[in-house]
Amino acid sequence: MKKTVSYFTLLLPAILIFSCTEKKADTPDMNKEFDTIYAEYERMVMPLMKETNLAYWESATVGTPESYEKTADTEIKLKIFLSDTTRFNAVKKIKESGEITDSLKLRMLNTLYNTLLEYQINPELMKEMVTLSNNIEQKFSTYRINLNGKIITDNDLEDILRNSVDNKELETAWTESKKLGPEVSADIIKLVKLRNKVAQSLGYENFHTMSLELSDQNPADVEKIFNELDSLVTPSFIKLKDEIDTYLSARHKISKDQLMPWHYQNRFFQEAPSIYSIDLDKYYKGKDLVALTRDYYKSIGMETQDIMDRSDLFEKPGKNQHAFCTHIDNSGDIRVLCNIKDNSYWMNTMLHELGHAVYDKYLDKDLPYILREPAHTFTTEAIAMVFGRMSSNAKWIKDMTGIEESEAQKILEESQKMLRLEQLVFSRWAQVMYRFEKSMYANPDQDLNELWWNLVEKYQLLKKPADRNMPDWATKIHIASSPCYYHNYQLGELFASQLHYYIITHFSDNSTSNPAYNSYFGNTQAGQFLKDKVFKPGSRYYWNDMIEKATGEKLTAKYYAEQFL
């Protein structure tokens, strides 16, 4: 958390000058001590981190029990190193001395302190958490839905939810997808309590609060942003939700009050249902999504072929069915996992994940290892979102798939409406995730099933199925594997709009005045701006300072509101 400096603090150095005019000869040089400690940290942590990330990659791509055991073993080894109390106490002593004044070294010190603090826990407790977390993740990765005696993948399920008009089939498919919940919910609650135990042992109220503060976020500020977004989005979403319901009730030949969660074309209603006449899937049918992604990034001056060569992009048995990007060694070994199908969803996902990848690729390699990271989790999400949005951008579709200008203009209005719908639907889903996790960590013994559906009904305006009392919340993998993270997606959307506005006003080479009709295709100035001002600094600066240096303003919601509300 960024702390303010009081007037008294500013006076303190002058007071010390008069009270202590000469440093004792035997006083340790904290700068030299930090250099020594950091050099050892980097020498030890780099191979451990690489080994852990490689093991996780193997488990995600092959899904064997042995690969998950290996992942747990390597993660425990890394966390034992990070939990060393002697090293932490030495770093704490240096931090409390106040003698580190060089801005880069101070940033390294604060980052190292926050990194180590999280692991100052009982080793046996840490091993229990890692083992439990990996067991949960293995169940997610290897779980397959049994639909009427047929084993189907997540892609198959999403196809059914998106395309079927058979109400019974939809209900069955949605219900079957939730059967993972009872298999993992007890373990997730146990893991939540273990995480809270760790946080409380370190002086935090709970794990949610600790997670935000150790990532340089003030929980009160995050709450304020989400409350502001709620008040901004609610009126527009109510109108759009009625538009959605009007369309879906006609599609399924039922009244609006008969619409249930399985009618919204997604397991969680986190993505916009297809209610407009535009069919974006047809523009990607039969297309090579890998080539489209590679060629687009190349047009703005970002090479991705090396990343593609190391990646795992298509479905196979036992493989993690989701998508992610990983930087194995913080030195350029960047990989993406996807399960590509030739549709707009996976076009968005490929552009999104390669957004993470190019951020990592163009980090300043001369930065210290510990700062060779994005400025914050949500800043890399913002880049992924800037590019992911392009999959529904009429100008991007024209530039990349070769449709005629007349066709692009024809779908422009509909694609803009779709993007707006996507944003508002996701905003409400983000409210559910943020508030559920915050409340769950505050009290994991409450009725979480009821909490989940109360939030879903309030923010997404979905109707809870009659008499349903199942741990549907537990089927969202992020709650187990990426805790207290989801709010960063929404912060990323805000920054994405801020970046988009800056790029089109400073580097736009399009003649159109419509900011939505701009894909950056071939715009190497835009690419260079992102590389120089966003990617290259890594985490050298506090995240809001980086945003201000790049765009001239701190993070603001006004461009998101201007773009979508």
C-alpha cells in the first residue's frame, strides 16, 4: 500500500543531522547488506522459479497424477526458500533502517519485502496449502462432463449452451457442468481457512485484505471503485438485461419470468449472449487463428512466432481446458496455453493471451530479476483486454480477414453494441466475484451457496433455480487457483479504455472520427508506445505512477464510462 508522507517525516532528516553528526564506524552499511542479500536471492530463486513454472506447464499440458505431484514438490521447494526467516528478518531490518534511498533499489527492497512476508509461515502449513491447492487444480484440469452418457469437453459444453434452443438439453448441460462443485467445495473452504490462518499470523484481518495490500492496492480504494462502477453501470445494465430477456424468451418460446441461468449461453453469464443479428463466428470459421494473431502483432512491431513455437494451443486429453500465459524464467521463455476452435471466442482469447505474452517479451531485460514483471497484475490484464477487444472490432475484422469495407460498415454498429454488451455483462459478473471472495474470506463459515446466489441475483439479475442448494460457486476455478484476483480484470478494463483513448488521440492513422473503428493494424507508433511506456518499465514504478507517466493521468474510470456508458 502506498503511504503518505507527513510533514514531521520530512523534518526528520534535518533533526538527525543535528543529533547525530557522524555515523559510527561499526554501523552496518545497509546498501551493501541489501546488495549481498538480493544477489543471493536472485541466484537461488531464479532456478527454483523456473523449475516450478516448468512443472506447472507440464501438469497443465499432460494432466497426469505424476505431473501434479512434481508441481507440488517444486512449489513446496520454492516456498520453503521464500519462507526463510533469517533472510526475511535481514530484509526487514534494512527496510526499517530507512537508509535505502536510491529509487530503483528502494523499489527492489519493497518488492522483496512484500514477496517474502507472505511466506513467513509454518512450513508444515505451507506444504498443506500447496498440496491441497494442487489436488484441487488437478480435479479441475482432468474433470470432464458426462452428458447423457457421453463425455464432453468444456468447448463442447459452451457450444451447447451457446447454440441449443432445447430448454431441457440446456438445463441438463448446465446442471451437469455444476457437478464438479461438490467434489471440490469442501477442499476449497479448507484452503480458504488455511489462507486466512496465514494472513492472520502475519497481522492481517484475512487473506483477501492481505492479498490486496501486498500487491500495492488499498482495499478501501478497490471497494470505492467497485461501488462507483456499480452506480454507473446499474441503470444501463437493467435496460440491457431486459433487452437480453426479450430476445431469449422469444428464442426459447418461454416467458421472461421462465428464463433460467442455463438460457444465457454461458455457465456463469460472464460473457454476452448473442442477441444481435451479427454473427462474428462466421468471420473466423475456417481461419487460422494462430496466423491471424501472429500477423496482427507483427504489423504493430511485435514478434510472437517464438512464443507460438513454445506454446500448446489445441485440445488434447488430460490438458487444462482453460487458457493462460506463463513467463517461465522472467528471461524470455514465454508460453501460452489455449484450446483453439475457429470462432470469435477463441480469437478473443488468442489476442488476449498474446497480449500478456508481448508485455512479458518486451520487458526491459536489464531490469533486476525481481522487477522484470508487469507494473501490476491488472496492467498486464489491461493490455490483454485492449487486444482481446479487437476480435469484435469491425475494422480489425476487415484488416485481418479481408472482408469488404461495405461489410465492415454494415457490422460496425452491431459490433459496437456487442462490445458494449460484453463490457456491461462482464462488469456485473466481476461485481459478483469480487464481493463473493471478499465476503467468503471475511467469514468462510457462512452459507456460501446462499451468498453466491444472493450476489448473482442482485448484480446479474439472474433467477436462482427453485430449491437449488449446491456449491455452484466452487465450479469457478479462479476461486481456488487465482484467489482474490478477479477484481484486477475489471481494473484492467478501466486501464484498457484509458490506453485506447490515448492511442487513438496520439497515434491514430485512421481518417475516421469513430474511435471504435480503429484496430491499430500496421500502426507501429502505437506498438512502440506500448513497448516503451508500458512494457519496458516493468515494475520499476508503482503502478499508478507508470500509468501517469504513460498517459499523463492516474488510473481513471472516465474513459471506460465514455466508451461504454
